[in-house]
Amino acid sequence: MVIVLKKDATQQQLQEILNMIKELGYQAHVIQGTERTVIGAVGSGRGKDKLQAMENLPGVENVVPILQPYKLASIEIKPEKSVIPIRGALSVGGNAIVVMAGPCSVESREQIIQTAQAVKEAGACILRGGAFKPRTSPYSFQGMEEEGLLLLRDARDATGLPIITEIMKPQDIDLICKYADIVQVGARNVQNFPLLKELGKIDKPVLLKRGMMTTIEEFLMSAEYILSSGNSKVILCERGIRTFETATRNT
Amino acid sequence: MVIVLKKDATQQQLQEILNMIKELGYQAHVIQGTERTVIGAVGSGRGKDKLQAMENLPGVENVVPILQPYKLASIEIKPEKSVIPIRGALSVGGNAIVVMAGPCSVESREQIIQTAQAVKEAGACILRGGAFKPRTSPYSFQGMEEEGLLLLRDARDATGLPIITEIMKPQDIDLICKYADIVQVGARNVQNFPLLKELGKIDKPVLLKRGMMTTIEEFLMSAEYILSSGNSKVILCERGIRTFETATRNT
Amino acid sequence: MVIVLKKDATQQQLQEILNMIKELGYQAHVIQGTERTVIGAVGSGRGKDKLQAMENLPGVENVVPILQPYKLASIEIKPEKSVIPIRGALSVGGNAIVVMAGPCSVESREQIIQTAQAVKEAGACILRGGAFKPRTSPYSFQGMEEEGLLLLRDARDATGLPIITEIMKPQDIDLICKYADIVQVGARNVQNFPLLKELGKIDKPVLLKRGMMTTIEEFLMSAEYILSSGNSKVILCERGIRTFETATRNT
Amino acid sequence: MVIVLKKDATQQQLQEILNMIKELGYQAHVIQGTERTVIGAVGSGRGKDKLQAMENLPGVENVVPILQPYKLASIEIKPEKSVIPIRGALSVGGNAIVVMAGPCSVESREQIIQTAQAVKEAGACILRGGAFKPRTSPYSFQGMEEEGLLLLRDARDATGLPIITEIMKPQDIDLICKYADIVQVGARNVQNFPLLKELGKIDKPVLLKRGMMTTIEEFLMSAEYILSSGNSKVILCERGIRTFETATRNT
């Protein structure tokens, strides 16, 4: 952390800040600038939140973090590319581009099997289809639930395509894992932390979609929830964000 | 719905669109404009999603909905102000402004009771404090859980202030309802539909916070989830949205 | 225009609205829906602003425009692609992708000529470089002005690459047109309407950059300013917009 | 500036960075952290842009500026509140709230004089009205120009209210200053730097509106353009920004 003092910070304020840094288990390095005094706090203490909170102390202008908050999701910890095995020889994250395609919702046997065949012919490697649907309106169709999962399985049997489908609540994990090759977390659940923690305990790949309001840093922190709970098979899915522009659905 | 045709829509395309509107159970009114033909689809059918999907038909430029998608949350259904009783004589939504205040997290008995006394003296009517915390980082303090709820109860006993606390997953509903006077849904869960549906089945007031990227229409649709599941005690909480400006946390 | 009435609009309000539509030179078509009455106003009058302003009348819920506000910039007026001749055989808007490249600012003879040679070798067809620079800070380098234009001309002589450079105020038009093959309007000036009007009177291609908060509709309306003043050689330049995400400069 | 090195920066990279800092006229203070090396660059050199550009050097992760880029607009330079005298005893920026009100455009003598009387009665202290209008569409009414300024003057004579009106291009400065008590820069021109520079040379108060895409920092930098050109009478006008929300015009 770098702590920037106010222009008019007093010597006494400086001393109190230095004492507090020391108490939190960090070493303080003071740099007297021409207009400002800046303090570098060095150490690997557990007091990061408290260092950050020093922003509210008298004499402090702001506190600038130096390190990224994500660890396991960082290329510093794991510089090589992550390659996630899916089913058979198929994996995501290598040199080949893997296209997942399919309808928004599973609606009928005929619909999902015909679509599976069509997307396979068009070159897709994975079939997507929703059985549990997060809908903005409570009056919209909410998905076929387990019946939809069974139809997805039939479509996989018919085409050989692995399947990905969305999960919305922790209670559905066992059911969905019984059928899906990849479990999808939708954009609205990207910060549903209880769900992410549970998905960290399974042994299936999880595809995490970026929320419409999620910064890249928050997105990686959500991946960190899954990774730090023990599941390293996380696939990130960019899907555009919400902006002022309404001419397209996402930007 | 109003269906706007393309400038170069053919007579045959128009006829097919009219047939489809009729099949969906609506009456079609055609208006021949100087530059465009516009069709009004009148009726109360269940085919609204399908009318909207006509946007993809040849000859159609766009489909404009006339009615708002929310019903129970609309002042058309319920023109009078909603007044939600909380505890004793206290209610939210009347003429008096009700301030809810307290710490982000419950951290200790001393902290929460002192804070409760302070906010009461300052004029607040309801004590807020988190026992289950949605934190961007899995490494941050996640709340005291049930122990925090017990401390909130003690603070209510000490001051008489009703308490509000956040819920993060359906499994915690019974536990939280045992202690809380108001159940809070945080910004990140504003579109956690399984949670909202369950909260529609309880008999406690629910305070729903607007998400940082939630439109007013989506916000009302989330309220509609709770309302349409049977709980009419919904309190909406505006809390600012995320924009390009970083000088303040929310705009 | 489609005028949507409030659910509780009275018969008298409806009548007044119909009278006003007629006075503005439009024909009114009334559609009685199951929940709302909707009026289509048909005609090519000059009263569009006043129709739109009916939104404020008692009994009116909202007014929905049917036609886009841009005319000359619309593919309805000119369905074929616009191909803008630049210099010699080079044109923009055909099948070939034309890359314009070069430094932010012209800084010295050596810099601009070396860069011109490098971008030409790399496949660029047009040299870009700023002589007048819009800088957020008044203390930053503001460009070499005419001296920079002379150096751009020298770089064109040395490489054969046509040159594009930015204009910031109407007074500089003659000077810049003396040297530039394309006049660039920067993102900050996309709604500098006096400048756009003047650029509508010249016989040079104008490259209009989208502003960081410009909707596609506003962008086309800015093009309309140039087009409607008589210059049809408008090149639109998408350059990303400003969003909440700070990990990249634009989204 | 604080320069943060990459985790794997080499000793040689560090040395090159230190040499460059010294060459730019700054002193370097190295802090060896547990995970990162951080360098504080101290001094008041003119090399700030070049320090910032070190972000692209091998071994550098990012460069964090410590000081704000605005000077004259900063409360550090001028801690007391700015009170801008308008006309007679009236000033803006003191304890009294000064309301400026009036129509978007001046449309007729009757309209502007009646409006002036109405806003005066309602408590406004300054009359606003546009004679030159920045309109998104070239087909919309663009203002009465000088005739509108004359009508504003008449309204001031009739009511005693000082007047504020918008400027759109440097060529109109003399004309507008002849009539206006405050010159308004609209949101679309907040980064029209040639205009701001010219307004820095006049002796009238300038009201600068925040653009819909302007950060607070950019807004202050635009004020800095006027201030650094010699005019200290700058009034900042917040007017909301553009966001994803379309339920209100601005947020």
C-alpha cells in the first residue's frame, strides 16, 4: 500500500500514521516529496483492510493499493494458460476455438435434438440450452427444469456433443451435475457468492459469465471464490456490459 | 403492442403479419402512414412474448410495447401509497421519513450496542447491521453469521430499535426471520430470482436494494417477483448506480 | 408518432388531443385497446416537435416516434454504400479495408517522416498525425500547428500517403484544407455544431469520430449536420465509448 | 509519481528505470516490498508526461500519479470559497442559493418578458434563455440569435434580473458579452478548448456546465483552461451525467 498524505498534514499526524502501520505489522518507508509526503507500507500482514481504512484518518489524502486483490486467478501465480478438459478429447483454453451453441431454453425434444444436430454441423463443439432460466419477469417461462435436463442428455446421446446448462441456486447442484458437462453461472449470478462457494466444491468445469455491471477486477474476484474453494476448472465468459447505448443489447 | 413495418414491406408480408397477430388472439388495426405502415395489436392474450418476437419477421422494423411489464408493482393496480408496518407503531412509506442506520457488519457486542444507542440518539428508527456479508473478495471477513444475529437482537432489546439485516441465500430464511424485523436483499442479489421467490412466501417486510446496473424497470420487475409470490410488504431502496465516474462510489 | 393515453384518460382529454393533432396538420387514427387507447398521428407535417411535446398534456402517457430523426444519413434515403474518394485511386468505404496510422502528434520532421515510412511498410494507406491537439490539460503540449501541417505535407511527399489531421475550430478550416486530404473531427467535437456546419461547406472528406458518450443516433445526427450543409463526403469513425470499466481506456 | 515494478522485473530493468527518472530531473526512492518493488519519483520537474509514459517500459507494471493534474481549480491553491460578483449586489458562491431560471430558448418578446416576471416572482435571481441553441438535429430551431439577445436585454430592463445565455463559438464572444451578465458554456462544449481559452480572456463570469461524459477531474481541467487564460470568474454547473438508465434524462 502507498499512503498519500494531505498537503497540510502535521508532523504529529504523520507520527500517528507511522505508529499504526507498525502496529498492523508493516514497515513504513517515508518519502518526502516536494509537495506531498508519501508512505510505502511494506509487509505481508493480514491487515490490508485496515491499511485501506486509514484513508479516513486525519492527514491522509488517499491510500493506493499496489497489488491486485486476486491471487489464484492471477497469471502471476499460474503463468501458463489454463486448459480445462471437458469430455473425451475436448478441452477449452487451448489453441482451438471452442464454440458452444444452442437455444436460450430447452423447449421440446424435437427442438433441442434438431438444434443440436444443426449446431454440430455448423461446427460447434458443445451444446448449450437452459433448463432453469433467470427471467426478468416472473410471468415469463421459467424453464422445463429436470425434464429439460433429460432432453439435453438425449441430445448429447444423439450427437455426441457435451452439454452446458445454467444453474441458479445451490440446491440444484447435484441435479445439474448429474447431467451437465459444464455448469454455467449466468451474468446475474456472477456475485452470488454462496452459489460460487458451492461450485468450488464440485469436480465439474464451471463457466462463469461476466455480469453486465462487473468490472474485470470483480470478475476475477468471483473466479477467485470458486478457485479458492477448491475447483480449478473455471472458464471465464465475456458477454458485453451494459452502457448508455441502447442500439445494441450489450456493448 | 405497436408493430412498425419497414418502408419497403410488401403487401404479402403485411398479410402474413396480420394473420399471425390474429392467430395469437389479438385484433390488428392497420394505420397507413405517409412513410410507414403501423399496426396496433389489441387484446389481452397470453401471446405477448410472441408478439414481441415478430420483430424478427421479414418486413417488420420494430415492435413497441405500450404497457409496462410490471403489474402488482404498478401504481395503476394500486394507486394509493404502500405503507409497510414494521414493529409496534413504526411503519415505512407514510409521511414520516424513517432512517435506518448502523454499521456495515456486526463485529462485536460492544460495537453493535454502542452504535445502536448512537444512531437512536441521532434520530434513526431502525438499526441495520450485517451478519452475512456479500464480499467481493473470498479473503475478506464474511460476517459473524448467527452470532451476529444474536447480537443484533441484544441491541434491539437494549434500545427498542427494530433491526434489518441482509440475506444471501434461501437456506438462511428461517434463521434470519427468527431475528430480523426487515429482511434486506442486497444490490448483488436484486436479480437472484430463486431468493426473491422464497421471500415472496414469508410474512416479513423485505427491503430490496437496487443493483448497481439495474434499470428502474428491472427493479420493479424484481419487486414483482416478491409481490406475485404473495408478500406485499416490499420496500424499495435506491442506492445509486455504477457509472463512468469514479470520484464517488455510486452516482 | 404514436400517442399512448393514460389508463384513466377522459373522453374530453381524448377529444382535445385529437383536435390538437388535426391542428398540427396530421390525421389521427384511434385504436381502443383493452387497457389503453393509442392514437396514430399520420402525416408529413412540420409539427413533429409539437407532437412530441404533447407528452406533457393531461391524459397522455407517452409519445413514441416511429421514424428515425436522421434523413440523409439513413440507408433509406441512400441504400447503396458510400464510397468516398480520397486521393488518386484511393477511396474509403469500398471492399478494401483502409488503415490510417501515425502518431498522436506531429513532433518533429524526423519523427513524422520515419513514422510515415514505417506505417506504409506495415500496410497503412493514409498517414495520420495531429498538428492541433485537444488536450485535457491546458499545460500539455498543444501541437505544432501550421509547422506540423508543413511536416505532414513533407511526409506525404516522401511516401505518397494521403494525410488526415484534426481540426478544432472553424477559423482553422482554410489552413487545414490547404494541406490535409481528410479533415478529422475529434471525439470531443462530435457535437460542436458550428464546426460541423462549416465543414458541410467544404469539398474535402470529413472523418467524424464518435464521442465517448455519443449514442449511435446522435452520431448519425452529427453526420446529418455535415450532410445537410452540402458535404456528402462523411466518414464515420467508431472509437469505443466510455463505460464504468477502467481496465481499458474505451469499451 | 509512484512507479510499481513487475514481480519479475530484473535488477537491470530497475537500474534503467532509475537512470531515466534521474535524467528527467527527479529523485528516485526505492522501496523493496515483500512482493513488489516500488519507486517514488520526487521533484517538481516538467517531465510528468514522460514519467507517466514509463508505464510502457519493460519491468514496469504501472505508474500512479500522486498529485491532481489541476492547479488553479484546486482548493489547495485557493482554499477559500470562490464568490463571483454578477451584477449590483448579486454574487454566486456565497451562502445564499442563487436560482437561475427561464426558458430553453428565447422565442418571442411576450414569452421572455412574461417568463422573466414569473421566475422573479417565484424567487429566481437570474434569467436564463438561449439565443444560440446547440440542437442535436440540424432541422430543429437553432435560436433567434442577436434578436434573442435584444429580447433578453429587454427582459432584464423590465425585471432587473441579470441574464445568462449560451455561447457556442469563439466568433460570438463580443456579441454575447455586449448583452449577457454571465456567459454559459453548454454541456456539449465543456471540452471545446479553443472556446474555453477565448473565454479566459474576457472579464465576464463564465458558467461551465458539466458534459454528460465528463469526469469530475476533466471538468476541473476544463475550468483550468479558463482560469489559466486569465479569467478567475468561473462558475461550475453540475447537470447530471449519462448512464444506462433511460427512465430519467440524466442521472
